[in-house]
Amino acid sequence: MKQLFFVAVGVVIGFAVAHRVANTPGGARFFADVNARTKAFTGAVADGYRSREAELRTDV
């Protein structure tokens, strides 16, 4: 139970720090870059999934 408390406190502190950092110009650029990379990664995964699904459908 004690470990769960420390995890929760860490998450709250992390969100508070991220919010402060996001309000700076450098932080905003950093989070915009992270967001763009995340979207590119999820797009690549989705494209790969669709490609493989189409491949499997033609084999049946």
C-alpha cells in the first residue's frame, strides 16, 4: 500500500512539472516534438496492421 502511495505522489509531481515545463517556449517545442513523433509511430503501426490484414485477406 505504501508503494502505491509513492507511485501516486510521483505521478502527481510528474504532471505538475510537465505542466510547468509545457508553459515555457522550449517545453512547448519539446512536447510538440514528442506529440509529432507519437503520431508518426502510431500511424506507422496502423499502416502496418492494415497492410498485414490486407495480406492475410488475400491469402484466404
